[in-house]
Amino acid sequence: MPDQPSHKPSGPAAGDTPAELRADARRNRERVLDAAREVFAAQGVDAPMSAVARRAGVGVATLYRRFPTRSALVTAAFEDQLAVCATAFEEAQADPNPGHGLYTLLERICTTLVTDRGFETVFMAGFPEALAYDRQRAVAEERLSHLVQRARDAGQLREDFAPADIPLLLLAVSGLAAQPPETALPAARRLLTYLFQSFQAHPPSRPAPLPPAPPLDLSGLQRPVSAR
Amino acid sequence: MPDQPSHKPSGPAAGDTPAELRADARRNRERVLDAAREVFAAQGVDAPMSAVARRAGVGVATLYRRFPTRSALVTAAFEDQLAVCATAFEEAQADPNPGHGLYTLLERICTTLVTDRGFETVFMAGFPEALAYDRQRAVAEERLSHLVQRARDAGQLREDFAPADIPLLLLAVSGLAAQPPETALPAARRLLTYLFQSFQAHPPSRPAPLPPAPPLDLSGLQRPVSAR
DNA sequence: CCATAAGTGGACGAGGCCCTCCACTTGCCC
DNA sequence: GGGCAAGTGGAGGGCCTCGTCCACTTATGG
């Protein structure tokens, strides 16, 4: 085996370690990630790669060199946000009032879901190759079912509440994400409130008031239809 | 102006009147519509036109000649289904029990929403050029707000229920449509039940039982991600 | 059975996006 | 400064979909 003239102890891991990168390259990598976050949030994770590159002010080649596949870029772009999400799960589990913890957690997740189209896809679909997420996901699921169990034991959830109702709720909220955030956000809050009142084991005869209704009407339902 | 040698009193309206068509052409038109319904239901209204043509066993040219734009095809393909929908609105309005009428109506719509991806888009977005729908939509909206009013007057809906909660519910259900129908259908029923229990003005201290939970878990959230 | 016009299918150019390749530039270490 | 490998940008080939065009086929009325 020929000796290594390179002074680098190890090759760069794919888009992983900005440690060994040249200064300008590292800067560009960050710009790409920032651009990806913006573009994905606005247009979803299927946005053209060239759009991300343009926004970042780099060529496509630069983007592909650092992130060989779309999944790699998506994974890297949402790493932070998923970490925040994981923290939220921890905090929820730590909450002494399980019902409150659950509600707060879901409200947080739903806010992000409805605000960031990219996150919506990543979180709901589990992006391929985002294998690292699998562990997070498993942990999250663990924490969540604990939380549900505790809340039910504490008499805060009705008997026939099922763990599957959580993904059900998340899917429902993600349906609101088709609307612009100004509408989707109040809509999500209102939906959450409605659902949580139904989830309660012993609803008060006079239910708590709702957050304001979103500006929605039947003819205002807008979903971006590809108008080619 | 030159005289008209044609024996036809009027030109064929675009994709509208199969009356003046040659027999084989009319047959092909129907085959195209059937194919469109199937393909749109399975893949959504953005499915390639060529897929519809192939399924119908005709060339693309035939398809384009009969339906010059995608919208025209979509409009024609969902005409019947929207008529059914309009009927459902009428029936709901005619129901002596407004709460029951409202629930039945929404359950019907939601079932279709969750079963047919094409209908979901058409109904939620109002397809461009589907101007004829606008009238239906206006009528529907009229009926709906009547129904809500009556239900609230009858003490079947809580005070702070807003008409905007109907589109909210529809959007939420359409979020479930990302799942395969086997999952989405029970999910929709359960979600509807939850929400209706929340909508009630005076919920019983012991809420009615729920329909069975859908087979959903966090890691099972599937959304077709373009795996290019 | 024939003339004719309506109808048909597949080839084809346009346009968009993906991703690679390569000649050029630039930071880094001496 | 100077050499060099790391880094870069944009051109270009491949693939897919759209929608049109035209030479061929076929229903229909006499």
C-alpha cells in the first residue's frame, strides 16, 4: 500500500464533518444549508436543487459535491430542527403534569409542521436515508407512549383514547399546512383545542373557550394546483 | 361569408356535447373519462396525461382533441361526482334534524375525500377553469351556512362554533388522505367523531364511544416522497 | 361499394430538472 | 510569493412530460 502524502488523517465524511474543509468551502456549505432551509420551508423538499444553489449563490456542482443526494441535503438541513424536536419530547416527558406536557409538545410540533413545508414532509414521512432519524423516532415513540400512558393513568385522557390518535392528530394538522401560515397557524391551534377537549376523560359541562377561528371559507380553500 | 357545406348545425362544444360525435369517437371519449377517473383517483390529478391515454387504450392526440387542457379533462371527469356531492348538500338541508344532516353530509364528503385523491384536489382547490363549479360552490356554501345556523339555533352546536370550522375540518381530513384508504377511512371516521363531540353544545358527561382506531403509529406515517 | 370528412396514433420539438464532467480559480502551507 | 490540491461554476447529456402535427384509418351517407 502506498504511503499517504496527504497530511489529513482521514477523508471527509459525506457532508458530515465540516472540520476538514477549506475555509471557503465551509462557508459555502453553510450558505447552502441556509438556502436549503429557506427554500424547503417555502416550497417543500421537492424544490429544484438549482433553486437552492441559486439562492445560496453557488453553482450546482458545489451543492452536489457537498451533498451527493437530495436526501443528504434534506437530512443535513433539518438536523437542527429535529434535534429541537427531540428536546421537546424530553421536556414533555419531564413535565410533572402529563396532560399538560402532551398538549405543549403537540402544540409545538404542530406549529412547526404548519410553518415549514419541508419539516412537514421530513417529519411525516421519515426521509429515506435519514436512518439516523430512526433512532430518534424510536426514542420519540417510546417517550410518547409513556406520556400517553401516564396521562391516561392520571385520568386526563378518556378510556378509549388510543396511541394511534397522536399520529392521527398530526396527519390532520398537516392537512392544514396546505394553507399559508397566517391561516394555518390559527387553524392548527383551534383544531388542537377542539381535539384536546374531546380527548379529556371528564369534559366539563361548559367547555373552555376556543382560540379565534381562522380566516377560512369554502371558496377560500386554496391548494397550489400545478397550473402548467 | 362563404356558405356552409356542412350539414351540421353547430360545431362541437369543447368536450361538452358528445351528441354530434361519431360513434367510435363517443366510445373513445367515454373510455378516456373512465381511465381519467381511475388514474386520477389513484395518482391524483397531476398524473401524466400519457398514463390516462395508455389506460384508455388511445393515443395522446385523441385525448387532447377531446379535452384540450388538463383542466377540461379533470372538470369532465369529476362532473358526476360533484353532482352527487351537490345532491348530498340538498339532502342535508332537507334533513329535519340539522345536526344529523350536517354530520351525515360531512361524513359522506370525507369518505370520498379520503378515497379519491383526485376528488380531494378538485374539491379542496376548486380547479381553475372549473368555473361551472363556482356556482355549485356558492350554492353549497349557502346551504352549509344555513345548516350550521339551524343546528346552532337548535342548540346542537356550541356557541363559539364558527362556520370556518367546516373548512377546517375538511382540510384536516384531507391530511389523512396521504395514507392508503384502508387506513385513511377509519382514521377519518374517528377524527370526525372526535370533532363532532367537541362541536356539541352540551356534551354528555360520558361521551359516546369512538369508532375503532386506525392502524397508525409514528413510524408508520407514510407519505409518498419522490424517491428519484 | 365509394367518396369524404371525422377521427386516430405515434413521432417529435420544447422545456424542465437531474446530475456529471472538466477547465478554471483560490485558499493554504512552505 | 509560489506551487498545488481543494474547490468552483456552468455547460451538457439524459430523462421525463407536455402538447402539436400530419399521414393514415374508418365510420357514414348516398
